[in-house]
Amino acid sequence: MESHEWESYVDRQIRQAQENGKFDHLPGKGKPFTHLDSDPLEQVLKAQGFVPRWVELDREIRDKVEIAEQAVRRTYEWVMQTWSSGSADRQYAESEWREAQRVFGKRLDEINQLIKTLNLELPPPVRHLQRFPLKVENQLQRLGLPLQLE
């Protein structure tokens, strides 16, 4: 059988299957055809409920950042409340705030290690999701918290 005859045969078989409704109930019907855009192994793992390590790392980073930010914000609020109520002197409040910033910085160092790992593990199609290391000053500023108490 020549190649053009083979193609005609295949085309006829596909057309006949379509007419008989063989393709009507396939999984994913009506959804975009994207399997060529990703790693087949990743698709199988995802279908089985597994998540790529870099996705887990990203979630872990977000969770740890949120916890660290909540802790430093609560400490700041406590320091300011204690200071304004007159139950603590200025030096004590300032030392507590410095300690909170030190602990916050230590947490950010741990998070930055996770960010380095994440950036190394990101597959090429999603490398644009790389993260920059977090800095205490920038994070405090983003939260609206001062470096020094006034």
C-alpha cells in the first residue's frame, strides 16, 4: 500500500469513527488541547493528585511569609500598646521592637533559602515565577511598620 493510499485509509477510518460517535465521550472533550505544552510525566502525576515540588515550595514560602509578617505585626502592635499605656519605658519598648525585627530577619533568612531552592527547581516554562530574596526593611515598609520607634 502506497503512502497516499495509507493516508486515505486512515482518514476514512477517522471519519467513520466520528460518524459513529466514537469520539463523543472522550475525557477532556471541549477542553483546550494542551498536553504538548507540558511534561507528560507532570500531567500523569497531576491527574493522580501529586503536586510538583516547586508548587509545594511556593505554597510553603507564601505560608511562612504570612506567619512571619503576622508575628512581627502583632509584636509591633503589642509594643505600641504597651508603650502608649505607660506600662513600659521607651528603652524596653525599643529593645522589644529590635528583638522582633531580629527574629523577623532570621525567619526571612530561612524563607530566602527556600526561595533559592524554588528558583533552582522551577521548570523552564515557569521560570518567570522566580522570586527575589526578601529584605527586612522592604517587608516592614510594605507592612507599614517602622524600622525605629518614634
